[in-house]
Amino acid sequence: LGNFVSNVVEDDARIWRLSEAHDTARMDRANWVSFDRRVCDKDGSLSFGTLQVQRLKEIESYIKAINLIFPLKQPGLILAMACLLIFFFLIAAELMDCFRFAEALITLPRLYSLRTIVVLNGQQISLVALSMWRLGFMLVLVAIRMAVAIILLIAGGWWLANTSQIPELVLNCAALGFVLDLDELFFKVCVPAYTRSLVGKLEALPLHKGRHFKLRATCKPVLMIIACVVFIHLLAVDIIRPMM
């Protein structure tokens, strides 16, 4: 049903309570129980007010403590933050792959600005040099890939944070992770087998290990962890925490 502390949800609940909740035509005349009380008790025999009952069950499952080996308080908050953490790591892995690929492309030698040199080593294919046009084209593709990942991070994080149904949280997180695999799916289905065979024989591009290589390799994970903390904190404070 979505975020249950938004202004629209609160206005709908207020209007329902003032208009229908205490309507004598909907009360249980046999037991003299008001329609409002039956909804608050989550009466399963109701023909009307089922949406309100479902909303109450949703809120209760999100904020009510559950007993496992030990009492787990605020299960909705914990599960939402865990899903956001997993989703951020999926996006972070995608972004780090993009950074490494771009770095490997840039460090390839450009012996001839308009020629790409490929060498066949037995069953393997080595990319020795890359032309400026191909380099620019590949960097544009990497930039598009990174932009898609960042947009997916923002939109997907907002979607997960606004998911207030416990079962839907895990399903939504898995669905967002599946989006990142669509390019591999398109590659396997739409690219000819001969091209896939050539790509499979292509050797991995080497990374330039200069004097700042260890510093870059150390800073990237640290920056990702800091970004992860900021990302989860912002969504938890602005969206998830008010639902508790």
C-alpha cells in the first residue's frame, strides 16, 4: 500500500473517520459495536472498510515487535535498512566496475590516433591500442552506464524506503537488483554467437599500476562506505523513521 505517513494517507483516514466510521447505518446492531471499533479490531467479517483494515495490519506488521530467539523491535525499520544496504552495494559494485573499465581504457596506449590494434595470442585476443574515436565512444557508453546506475540508486532507494509492506520489501529489492542484469540478458539474447565468442576470447584489460595505484585502490572502498552511510541515513531520517 506504500508509505502510510504521507499527507494523502492521513487526510484519507481523517475523512473516513469523520464520514463513515461512526455512521449508524454501518454499525453492528446485534452487538451494538460501531463500525469504527470493528475496523480497529481488524474484524475479518467486514464487507466495508477492508482497505482500512488492511492498512492497520500493514502498520502493525511494520512497527510491531516480533519474537524470534529474542524480541526484534521495529522489524520494518531493520528490514528496510538491510534492503537499502544490499541495494546500495549492488549499485556500488556496478559503479566500481565502470570506474575500473574507464581507467583501463584511458591507460591503453594510443600509438596511432585513428587505429585500433588487436593481437591474436593463440586462442586469446589482446587489445594493444585503441583509437581516439573508439575511446571516446566507449567512455560515452561508460558515462551512460554510470548515469543509469545513479538514477536507479536514487529512484530505487526512494521506492524501497516508501515500501511499508514487509513481504514487498525483499521482492522489490530483488527486482531492482535484476534491473542491473538486463544488459547481460540483452547481450546473451541479441548479440550473435560469433561476436560473443570473440568477446569471450578477449583478454582482460590491464590496469595501470602507477605510484598512486594503492592509494586509489584504498580510497574507492572507503568513499563507497561513506556514501553508503550517507545514503541510508538520509532515507532513514526522511522516510523510514517517520513511519515508526
